[in-house]
Amino acid sequence: MISADAIRGYVDLIVLSRLHQHPSYAYELAKTITETSAGQYTIKQTTLYTALKRLEAAGLVDSFPDTSASGKPRTYYRLTAPGEQQLRAKLQEWEEIKTLIDHFAEGHS
């Protein structure tokens, strides 16, 4: 399992990438993140809600009320146009970080 400390700087990228797929509510997002990571990372609810509120305050996501498939009212989140731009920028940054770390890690496996 990957530690929360190792992933901390990438929570926004994870959330933005999931919301790029489709709007979602927090519980569904948390479940999808765990499933997508094949159980290697489970996001804490407080971490997720903090990220969603931060992203919403920055105008990268917005929220709206809707009803889930189970019939329960939920607050859904979706990517905004600036959120799409931020996602592209974060993905580019991630590629650069991977390349840099690979340079240091070469020959240590």
C-alpha cells in the first residue's frame, strides 16, 4: 500500500483525473480512487473533502445537487474549463517529475 505521505502532492491530480471521466459525489469518488489504484491507495474522507473544497474555491471544480442511482440526494462535483486546463498542466508536470525521478532511480532496481 502506498502511504498518504507519498501521494499527498498528487491528490488534486487524482481527483481532477477522476472528475474528467464524469461528475461524481465524494463517496463514489473515494470508492473509484481505491478501485482504480487496485487497493494500493485509499483516500481518507477528510483528505478528499479538503481537496474538493480547495479545488472548488479555485474554480477548478463546481458542485451541484443531484440524486444518486440509489435515490439519495448528493452533492456532485464536476470539472470546469479551468479545471480541464489545470488537469492538462498537472499531467505534464507529472511526466516531467517521473522523468526526473527515473534519472535518479536508474540502476538501483
